[in-house]
Amino acid sequence: FICNEHRSQYLLREEEQIPNSLFGMGNPLLDIIAVVDKDLLDKYTLKANDVILAEDKHKALFDELVKKFKVEYHAGGATQNSIKVAQWMIQEPHNVGTFFGCIGKDKFGEILKQKAEEAHIDAHYYEQDEEPTGTCAACITGDNRSLVANLAAANCYKKDKHLDLEENWKLVEKAKVYYIAGFFLTVSLESILKVAKHASENNKLFCLNLSAPFISQFFKDNLMQVMPYVDVLFGNETEAATFAKEQDFETKDIKEIAKKAQALPKVNTKRQRIVVLTQGKEETVMALGDKIDTFPVLKIDPKDIVDTNGAGDAFVGGFLSELVQEKPLDQCVKAAHYSANVIIRRVGCTFPEKPDFN
């Protein structure tokens, strides 16, 4: 029996989080967000709901957005978004989340640094002046979002110039949960593998996101080099379907896909892989061992959906916030659904001052 006064102290100690215990690495981008029309999507042959890397034909899109539409600028990049949401859910102490990525020495880079500081995450950017800070055009139509990423500086991340530096690697070692979006597979496979192997060898949790259909299609080899180290795999229904097709799973059933992804070879056998697949407003599917669980999402009136850009990132952020506190998996999913529900009511991956979650 503990009296109330001591109980609160006891709980505080038990739940106290250590700075830098959650580590993320990815593409820091400045989102350029605008509500557009179908004509713009058609002009640049964009699907209403997709994520692609910018090609030459998309270069003019960025200028056109700024000139013709009312744009908002928000700090973005999938992994960085998730780390920020996790930190927002945790609140105290600051800097539970660490983030590594590459930016340019320019105005947009300065904005990203300032926004990371405001979000209380410990961002350590590799800064170089060959390429400008990366941007992502978020073209919103209804409750769809078409994302076109111009990686620029984000594509210049170098393991030997940043990750391998002693003071940076020390931050990696401090963490107990690691999260990298699949997008970073196009940038620095060797950096991902170094972090993934560290997690695996030390029985820590390494999490990866399928991120976009093109990753499973065109970066399949990179993805499958990392997969044996993945403890928690995230994805949405479109990404899962593409992954299943590319892996010859011969099923379109999301529960079967989750099961088959869960059973792929794994290096650290002390932990079974967890696969978490979202389906927009439909239930979330989670596979662990032979068990498949489903979790209904929080209901929301379509009128209240402002922008689904960042919903997946927020889902992961909520999940990670509980995972790093060693909470049960159903609590992780509950937090994930809560975060996503908050973010889709706002423009970009932004959030109110404090969460209302317990």
C-alpha cells in the first residue's frame, strides 16, 4: 500500500522519460501546402492521392503553387513529422525525440531548425551548401492529398559525414526505439543498416514504414535488405497491396498481407515482428505471431477533415509515443488513432498546444 502523496511520486518516477530515447532519421522537407483543382493535377499528371518524387516535369509545379494558389508553409518530412507528434504526445521532458537529416544553408533550412526547436525535438541536421533545403508540394483536393517531394538537400545525407561522427553516434546509442520512414531508403541505405543492426544487436526496437507504393516497387532490394531488422512495420492499405504484389504474396486480403509480412525472415529472434496496417477510415489491422487484431478508428464527421496530409505520420507518432514508454500495444494503437484524428482537422502535420489523451 502506498499513500497518495507517495504514489504520485512513484508513478512519476516510473513514467519518467529519458531524453533521446526515440531516434528518427529521414528527409527533412518544408511542405508547401495548397488546396488546388483537378486541372492542376491533370496538368502535372498527378493522382489525387499519391506520393512521388519530383521529376523535371514537376519543377514548374512548385512555382505555380506559390503564384496561383494560397499556400501555407509547414515543417514536414515523414519521419520528422512522426518524431514531433510523438514528442507532442509525451510533452515532458523535452527532447525525448532525436532527429537526423540533411538540409541546405538557406532560409528554408533555418525555418526547419526553428520549427524543430519549437516542437522540442533534438534535431541534428547535416548542413551542406551544394543543394537547397528539400521541399514537398502538398496538393490538396477534397480529403485527398497528392505529394510531390523535391528532396534536394535531403538526398545529400552522408553516413561518414554525419551519422559516424562520435557525438552523433552517441545519440543513436542513447535511444531504445528507432523509426525510419521507407522514403529514406532512396537516400542512404548504409545509414539505415547501421542503425538497424545496432538496434537488432542490442535487442532494441527498430521500426520502418512502407511509406509509398513506389518504395516497394522501385526500391525493393533496399527495402528487403532492411526488412530482417524490422521489429515494427507500418503501412497503409495501398502500400500494403503494392508490397504484397511485389513480394508475390498472392493475396489482396489485408489481414493475410499483415500475416505474411509478419512472417518474413528476422535477425533478432528475441522479438516477434509486429505489422500495423491502416486503412483510412476503416479499421487498423495488427499482426503479431499468429494473432491478428483489428481496431476501429475514431469516428470523424467528413466536414471536420481539413487535410489528410500527415495523418499517417501522426498515426506513427502516436504509436511511438506509447511504445517508447513500454505501454501495451493496444494502447499504442489507441494513441495512434487519437493523434491522426487530431492532425486531419488541421492544415499540415500541426497540432494544438497539448494533447487530450490518456
